[in-house]
Amino acid sequence: MSKQTFIQGTIILMIAGMITRFLGFINRIVIARLMGEEGIGIYMMALPTLFLMLTLAQIGLPIAISKRVAEANANNDKEKIKKILTVSFFIITCTSIIFMLIMILFAPIVANYLLTDERTLYPLLVISPIIPIISFTSVIKGYFQGMQNMKPQSFAIIIEQIVRISSVFILVKLCLPFGVEFAAAGAMLSIIFGELVSLAYMVYKFKQQQVVRVRHKFFTYLKQYKKTVNELFSIAIPNTGSRLINSISTFLEPILVSQSLAFAGVSTAMATRQYGELTGYALPLLFLPTFITNSLSIALLPSIAEADAKNNHKLVHSRIHQSIRISFASSGLATIVLSLFAIPILTYMYGTSNASKFIVLMAPFFLLLYISAPLQSTLFALDLAKPAMWNSLIGSICKFVTLIVFTSNEKFGIMGVAIAMSASVVLVTLLHLATLYKTIGFFFSIKDLTKMSLLLIITYFSGLIIKNIYETLNDKLFVFLGLLLILTLIYIILLLMLRLITKKELQQIPILKNFF
């Protein structure tokens, strides 16, 4: 089985993430233009329930599998890898079926009484069979991540997006005449088709490349489950706690938003529309750089787990520092561009700029979100899942309190949700940094913070000049793209001059190897 270095694994995942984000935006544009703000609102209000059920069904196993497989592989212990997979497949089979049934049974209650929009029932029912599909896929992904082979899941997510886009237009178009709720259900069905094909591919690669035969002596290993379960659950349970907090937060969010906006005098239809603008238009753009930070997080966990298993503490610190630099370098440009050009970007993509106020407010704060994911992954790799869980809990409490206070005030309305999200992002990231400093003495140097500040300041003022040029040229799309390209080149030059990306890191990119 091919194994990649930390940077190589990250690059593979980044390329796949970039492709899938691009395809995902095409998918969202299709859905948005077909269903409008109200249809997007129904679609987005149903998704948090799915995320909650997925979190409960997976019980944190993918992260635990990745860490424990990485440790076992570092010691060349194939027998232990087989035990991990055997127990994981058995557990995930039971939990995924149970929570799929729970979602189906409680969908009417969630739709009518919690989300206060009965039209969300059909999307909830249609999407429920995806729970076992994604759960099985996540176990196989965890295995490949632990083996530090990022290629299979990279191809899988591209395949999933291609299948989804191929089917979403047809399904939404067919269902739309029956109402926006059925159109949202059609969009959900396209997700199932994509994930099903992705699972089939992952199973094929698993059988082709696995270093152990899982079915051989399956029940024998299952009877020896206690030690393996304890090792997995020591990470999985706190990880589940963190994910559960986030999922419950996401699940409760539309409920609290609709109730708070109703208290502020906003109608149900208007609340759904405003929430659709925030979650369907603004957040996808703000989360765009996360395909890089998520790639870093996935590759970082087994790399740090392996280094920690070998007591190489210097490498652990180096990897954390490296992940923060790369996260910042990859997301800084997006932050500046979104802050300055929110209106034209939204207009070109969705035909409306209604969500620009959310982006302008949230983009500077979300710069910390892009750093947060690698930090949390580091905490899991170092068996610090419990502190990570408490950090998430504190952040969610802060988010809920802020949301209720501001959103129920008619002066803020839906902007209260944006304020609450931003406050939570900042708090959780700072708590993760504080935890790493307290436990392993990690801190980020003043020198690098100064470099990062200079990068943002120079890029921002360069962006202002480019924005003024754009506004005098009659809002042409190709002119806009050309000016963004110029800003990107300026940003890359600054990155190299300030050495926020090193020569050694660039040499690990195949197409750039000969240039450095």
C-alpha cells in the first residue's frame, strides 16, 4: 500500500477538496436557481438533523480508527489493525441501523414541532437511508487515513460529487412542480446516489489494497473485543462528545433562529428565507477555504499520532506549527477577497447579493475557524479529546446565548445569528490554543504573527486598489476574474517573500519540485 508524507497526503486531499468544492458550488448554484431562497431554507433546515444522527451513528469511530491504525502501523502490528477493523464494522452496523430508524420515526415530530415547518418532513424522510451508507464509508476512510494513504478517499469524494451533480438537476426539476418541499427531497436523493457510488468505490479499493483480511476469523476477533473497544472508545467517546455538541448545536440552531425571529416579529416564511440566505449563500463561501484546512486535519492526525507513539515531541511541535502556517496562508486571501468583493461574487454566482452583509461581518472572524480544525485534530492525535470536547461545549453555549440575545432583538434580527457564529469561532480557536500551550507547551511565535499581520495588511490595501479599478470598469465578469488573479499573484509573492511557505514544503509538490 502506498504511503504519503504529511505534505503529500495534504496536497492529494487538497486537490480533491478543491475539485469537489468547485463541483459543490455548481451543485449549489443549480439548486439555488431552481428552488430559490425558500427551497434552500427548507433544504438547509433539514440537514442539521441528518448531521446529528450521523454523529450518533458513527460515535466518533473514524477519528479513533485513524489514530489507532496509525499507531499499530508504526509498530507493524497487522493483527491489531484487523482487530480494530473487525470491532469497528460490527459497532457501526448496529448503530447506523438504529439511528436510521430513529430518524424515520421522529421525522414528523422534528418537522412539525421543532423546525416549525412541516415542509421539511419529506427531505428528512428521503435522506435517512444515507446514515448507514456514510457510516460504512467513514470506517474505511479511517483505515486508509491511519495507513496514511489519502488517495482512495480523495477519488471517492470526487466521484460522489460528480454523481450528485449528474442527478440533482433531473431530480429537482422532476420534483419541483409538486412544491419546493418535494424539490428539496429530490436534492436530498441526489446526495444518497452520490454517497452510494462513493461507498462502492471505497469497498473496491479496500478489498484491493488491504493488508489484512477482515473476514478471516471475524468472530474470533470479535470475542476478544474488550481491549480494542476500550482503546477505540478512549478517543471515540470524547470525539463523539465534541461532534455531538457541534451536531446538537447545528440541530438546535434553525430551531432557535426560527423561534427568536418569531419573537422579534419575523414571519415563518421570511425567517426561512433569511436563514436560507445565511446558510445557503454566505456560509458556503465562508467555508470555502476549509477544503484545505480539513485536508490538513485529516493528514495531520495520523502523522502526529505516529510521531507521538515514537516519542518524537520535536516533530509534533513542528507539525502543529506547519499546519497553522499553511492554514493561514491558504485562507488569508479568501478572507480578504470575501471582505472586499462579497457583492459581485454573490451576484455572479446566485444572481442576488442579499447575503453580502453576513459575509462582510463574518469573514474576518472566520480566519480563526480555518486554524481551528488542525488544532482540534492535533488534540485528538495527542489523546486530548476530552479538553477538545469541553472547548466545543463552551463555544456552543456562547453561541446559543449570543444567538438568543441578539436574534430576538428586532434591531439585529438574523444578523444576531452571524454575530453568534463569529463569537463561537473565535472562542473555540483560542481555547484550543490555550489547551496545547498548557499540555505540551506549544505556542506560536511573535515573529510569525507579525509576518501574518503584514501579509493581511498589504493584501487588503492592494485589494482596495483593485476594487476601485473594478468599480470603474462597468462590472464585467472577465475583468473581475482578471483583477482577482492579479491580487492572487500579489498574495503568492508576499507569501514567498515573508517565507510563510518554505522551499522544502514546495519541493514536495511534484510539479514544483524542479523549480526549487
